[in-house]
Amino acid sequence: MLVPLLDASPWALFIGRFHPVLVHLPIGFLLIAALIELGRRTGKIAVSESTVVFVLFWSAVSATFACVAGYLLSLGGGYDEDLLGAHMWKGIGVAVFAWVAWLVKSDRIGSKIAFGKAVYLPAFAAAVVLTMTAGHDGGSLTHGDGYLTQYTPEPFRSLAGMDPIEEKAKEVKPITDIQQAVVYKDIVQPILEARCTQCHNASKKKGDLRMDELALLMKGGENGPALVPGKGAESDMIKRCLLDESDDNHMPPKGKPQLSTEQIALLAWWIDQGAPADKKVSELTVPDPVKPALASLGGGSASGGSGAAKQKESAIATLKVSPAKEADIQALRKAGLIVNTLSQDQNLLEVSAVNAPNFTDKDIALLIPLAEQITWLKLGGTQITDGALKDVAKLKNLTKLHLEHTAVTDNGLAEIKALPHLEYLNLIDTKVGDAGLKNIAASKTLRSVYIWQSAVTDSAVAQTGRQNPALQIVNGFSQAEVAQFLKAGDSTATKPVASKK
Amino acid sequence: MEKLLRELQHADVLRQTRRHFLQSAGFGLGTLGLGSLLGSCGPSAAGDAAGAGDPLASAGIPQFAPKAKRVIYIHMAGAPSQLELFDYKPELEKYHGKDCPAEFLEGKKFAFIQGVPKMLGPQGKFARYGQSGAWLSDYLPHLQTVADEITFLKAMHTDQFNHAPAQLLLHTGSARLGRPSLGAWAVYGLGSENRNLPGFIVLASGGRQPDAGKSVYGAGFLPSVYQGVQCRTGGDPVLYVTDPKGMNRNIRKQTIEAINEINRQTYEEVRDPEILTRISQYEMAFRMQMSVPEVMDVSKEPQFILDMYGVKPGEGSFGMNCLLARKLVENDVRFVQLFDWGWDGHGTNATDNVEGGLRSKCEISDRPIAALIKDLKMRGLLEETLVVFGAEFGRTPMQENRNGVVMPYMGRDHHLEAYTMWMAGGGVKQGHSHGETDELGYYGVKDRVHVHDLQATILHLMGFDHEKFTYPFQGRNFRLTDTEGKVVKQVIA
């Protein structure tokens, strides 16, 4: 029975998987035994020595089983050899010392051993210390090295001589222009990091395969190369992704986050193209079926002016403010404004002056008591001027601002450029000019600004657009564009170019 | 005669006593019922039932911040062929003229197809457009220019193969009459954004109303104030909206105030919520006398805008309705529903087919739809406004053989297994395609979207969890998606 168990048979792996369950028993038992011993010796509790010995016995038994299960688990492979060795020998040490400590105290044998008493405490202490260190090694094997102390706070961090916490440096940076994206670094690697490297890394190389570095990925694992450059369909990593999820060879394993169809298509395409390390999208041929997958990465139309396909979530999704006073809302309604609550629980407000065309700079003071809550504000078509924007600048949670068909100018915009959450700004049919646009474009949060029929010139649109690729500046149509539109069959993407009607 | 009179008197007394009884004894009961009727559990419709106010003035509160503040829903009644416009099937071309495989016919019901029909290859020439590489046919030369704004739903499916029930299912969530429409739910949940205009406006073109009639934009069991208000596309948008001779605005105002006062008294007595609706409609009508002619006046639009939509002031058309839709959402109308009739391409005559007939329908509609998207975008409205395009179902990959006879023109029968719809703006992905059909375009094989899923997604974009947005009626909570529907998260930007 035992012999076949020593191979990586299903039985062995079945029992091996119980290692994480069993391993906590000796830890608990040993610590309890140590505590009781401590309490007994300091006179805090009144228990007999046999209690300690009884607990010690079960510590030794459970430690032995944990060792066996641990060995069987290790047959599955995929662990860092050095760390695994240290963990194993320390674990065996725990069992051995626990047995020794028990033996010298046991009724039958204890009295026959010379120096028994002298051995007891050191063996006990060794077992306890080894439990701690073996446990730590086990944690490192499962979760990766440095898991325990990854988020050590200051000042302990500097005291221990650790590097500052990495601010998720690996975070995938948004692709602004897909054509300029480096396929491996910007597309393939983020996919692998999100779905593969958790198990295929330096400390946990399942199947002896590491996917965290290109060279190691190329080298492959125990089942041979993970990919065949130029042949995506014949590459093991693609085949495994395409297998049915219930298949044992399917990757990622059942229950783990799976790759999307687009992600698989992108990986296969990259391999088809020879798995290059530093080629850009524009340097490779992109077959039709891959185009939608590439487009789904966003930035596909950075030059086309239609904005990124995948925007980051608006601030209004997370902002939460205190409820507005009903009297303040009623005051606005009395002035003819429409006040709606944006969503339950957030208390953000949408205020519109669509029915109050006579709204002036003087009325703007009504908004101030709601400075925290107002996030969408529509003042389009009202009598307001730059004077009002001084107060609008106090609406710190403003994300959308409609100023179309008003008399605001560059001076007014200077007031609101510091709004910390502003995402949408409508300046259609205003006196805003080039200076105002450049000024407001400096905002890091602003995503779209509409400037048809304003005083902004085409060259300013082009220049500001180049400097702020994430900002969508939408102008009216040029006569040429209208003419082109009217002529059927135009196949270019929308491109709101400068120049107005 | 005398006998008859006495009988009448007797009946009157009976009725009176019953009414008095109900009034005195049943008052508490009545208000109780009203409370449960209006104390809706979905959005916190504060003030909805409170007093005799304007039910549209105080809005409900969505469950989460909406991405789409407004919707323009373009419904092509009759159902255009996805195989000619959006869903390119080169394989179908190869099977053109061959018998339909038996597996497509076994156990299936069609509106008209009988026996074994022939397959019908795509009639349009397809190519890919925009950076997203969207497949579109030469039937839609203008839509190509805005392909990168659109998310296509290529594997839509429904349960109904006849126009009226399918339209009801699409717009009200049920194939039977009596449920509120999508627009009614939206206005009920979100309220109106403009006090002077209805929150839900309907514009129809194509010479006929949709087959399911006004129920596709009705309020169902919601208070009728939420139903769609249909405006005319040409001439006076609302008939008799101008004051007749001899009636000045002041007299009109006093008249309406007097009527409303009487109505308010009646409401205090019987507490029928429909009275509130009537009061608010009188008030709305009075305000609309000013607001509607102004909003619906296209004569001040720049010439290039009129050119792009291809419209002339004063002439009603689908194009005009697109322009009006833009003007309405510009004035914060919550839900604008466009219907255009004449897309039922069976192949029975020179207009109802998928060749010339469909082509001429596209010639009328393609340009204004593309112009609408460009126009919305230019004005900063597209990112706040969801544009939905589609029909009640799609059309078969087989050529129709009504009564076993081959039709005089290329035509296709109603098809519920797979068809295409699209959405743009209002928080959906730009330049995206979701779902796939099989090689012949018969079944959806990947990412199928049922009409209930579409409804759930539209509600989601407007800030509502479709499972929690309910209205209690006849003892249970109703919702638009009934017991089904799943939000299609993949199409949300």
C-alpha cells in the first residue's frame, strides 16, 4: 500500500492535499502544551504533568501525519526546491522533537532514559520554535515569498530596512494609442500577469513553468515548450486555454479567473506573429478577427477623436456625501430649477436650469448651501456670466457642467479649472477662446469638452488635443465634412475636426 | 313611461346610497389601497403620491448613478433584415437557392414559411468600417461614418414571431396587453427633467402606427401620467395647441385653474390617482402651449443641419422625427420613442422586400440616423443620451414561400432566433460588437441577448437594477423584465 503511495499517484495527491488541513493541528497542540507547561511551572494553574504529556503525545502524532501528507503533496511538484527542503526538514524536526519530549516524560519509557529530565525542556522548546519557522516557510510556499510582511507599515518598515511599499507598480497602464503599443509588454504581459503568473512564478512554478519572464516562458516546463513561435494553434498554452473548463489539462484551473475569448485571441495572434519581444502593433499584421479584440483594449481611436473605448469609472460612482437640507433644495425649486437626486445612498444632486432661462449671477448663491452635493449642473441658456463661475468653483464635487449658450469667457474658465472632479464641460456657443481651452485642458480629470460655436480656433484644438491625448475636444463640422457626409459611401471614421460652421 | 321613470329614480337612489356608503365607510379603505398602490418599492418615488401635486415634478431616485440620462429609441416596425444590413454571412451566399436544411425546420413555426423553403443569400455588399472594423452593408452608407460610436448586438432573440406580440414583448416585457412600456417605466423612475414638456414623447412615421398600437408606449398599470405623448411630425406638433380666436392666454389659464380646482376637490373625496394625472395633464398642456411649438420649430436650425438630416421645415418624415428627437433631448425630454413603419420585407410586393424595397427604406432613414448621432455628439449630448436602434424581431435566412409559392421579390419571413440591434452613446462601448450567429445567420451561437436582457441593460444604464425596480399591482410586484433578464455587462463602457 505504501509503496505506490510514494509515487505521485492519485491516492498520494489526494492525501497530500490534506496537508494544509492537518498541519494546523500540531501547531495548535504544541502551543497549547507549551502554554500549559508555562502556566504549571509559574504556579498560575493547577494541572498535573500528565496533562502536558497527553497533549504532547497528540502533537507528535499529528505532526507525523502532517509530515507524511506534506511529503505526498510535494510529489505534485511546482514548488521552489530550496524553500521546500527547508520546510520539510523543519517539519520533520517538529515531529521528532515532539516525540522526544513526550518520550522522556512518558510513564513507561521516561524513567529508563538517562538525562531524560535534562532533554525534556530543550526538545520541547526546539519543537515550538521549529513549528513557527516551518509554518512561515509553508506560508511562503503557498502565498509567495514576502507575503507576510508585504504591507508592513511605517515606521517599522524603514526600521527593518525594507523598501517602501510598491504602489501597485504593475498596474496596467491604459493604452492610449493601440498602434504604438508594444505587443508583449503592453498587451501579452498584462494578460499573463492577470491570469497565469500567480502559479507560474519564481517561487511557485507549477509544472516547472514560469510565465513571468519572456525567456522563461519560451523555455517551457516539464511538458515541453509552452508556445511554438509562429504557431499559436499548436502552442500548448493556447490549446490548454481552449480545452473545456472541466478538462484536467485546462488552464487556468477550474475555479480560477478564466481568460476571455479576446484575451486568448490576442495571445494566439502574438504567437502567430512569432512571439516577438519588442514589436509594436503597427509593425505586425493584424488579421480581421483580431481587430475587435485589439479594439476592446481601448485607445483604438485615440487619433480618431472618438475617445477611448474603455473609460475609467467616473468619480460619481464612488463619491458619497452627506444628505442635502430639504430647505436648500426647495429654495432651488422655488427659483425654477430642477433638482434630482442622482442615486440612492450617495446624496449627489443634479441641478438643471432648463426651465429657468432668467437665472443670473445673483441667483448662483442659491447653489452654495449644496456645494458638496451638486455633481451635475446645467446652466446652459441662462443669463450667467463669468461672475457666476467664481461660485461654481466652490462646487467641489462637480463632474458635469453645462455652460452652453451663455456669456462665459476665458476669465470665467480660469475660476473653475481647479475643480477636482470635473469630467464634462459644455462650452458650445460661448465666448471662450484658445486661452480658455488651454487653461481648462490642464485639468487631469476632464475627459470631454465641447466647443462648437465658441471662439476657439482650429489650431488651438489641434494643439491642445496633441498635448492632452486623453481629453476629447469636440468641435462642430467643417463645411468639407458636411459635404463629405452628404456624399454617400464615405468610409472613414468620425473625426470631428476643427473649423466650425 | 312613468314606470320607467320610477325605475330610474329607484336606481339612482340605490347608486347614491352605495356611493355614500363607500364614501363614509370606505374612505379609510380607499386610501389604504391607494397607499399600497403608490407606495412603490422600486425607486423612492418621493412625492409621487404626496398630495395633489404634479407627479412628474418630483423625480424618483435611481438605484445607482445613471450613465444614460435620456433615451432615443428608434424602432423600425415590421423588422428590417439583419442579413442585408448588419450580420454578414458569406456562407449563406454559397447556399443561395438551395433547400433549407431540415434541422432548421423541425419543430419550428414561422409566420408564413411552409414546407421546405430555399436559402436566400445576402443582398447587400458588405465591408468593414471604422477602426472597430464593424461589418455594414452598402444599404447603410451613412451609418458607416459613425460605426465607431456603436455597439452592435448581433445575437438578439425574442419569443414572438408576430408583429404585435413581439412589439409588446420588446417594449413592455410581456407579449400580452396591460404592462407599462419601457419609456413609462423610465419616466416613472426618473421623473421629468423639464417641467414644460412631457417626459415621454412618441413620434411615428412611415404612414402607419406600430401593429401593437398605442400599448407599446402606454403606461399599463402605472398612473397614466407616465404614458408616451405622441406628437405629430409635420405641421402643428400637437393638434389644437394654439389658442382659438377670442381665447387669450389669461382666460385659458383661469379656465384650467377652475377645472383643476374642481378636480382637486374630487380627488380629496375619492382619491383616484388618475385624477392627479388629469390635473397634471391640464397643467402640462397649458405649459406645452408655449414650450412645444418652440421646441418643435426647426426653422431656426442651421441649413447644414437640415441638409444632414435631409429635411425641410414643415414636412414631416422619419428624418424630421430624428431631428425633433435631437431637439427634444436637448431640452431634457427623458425618453423619445421613434416608430417607423414599413420594414416588413416578405417579398410580396415592390415595397415589402429585402432588395429595392428595403434599400429605399434605408435611403430614407440611414442618413438622418447617422446625422442624429453626429449631431448629438457635436452638442455634447451623445455621452448622456442612449440611442437604441432595432425592431421586434429579425428575418429568416430563408426566402419566404408563402402558401408554397415563391414570392415575386426577394423576401424573408419573421425570425425570432437571431437578429441585430444596436446602441450608441449613453454609457455603452464605442465601436464594439457583441454576440455572433452561426454561419447561416439562423441561430445565435455566442453571447445571445434576449429582449428581456436588452431591457435590463437599458434600465441599468439609466440607473436601475431591473430586479428591484418594481411596481405593486393586483397583489404582486411587477417589473419590466418580469422574471427574467440579465444585464449585458460586456456592452457597458
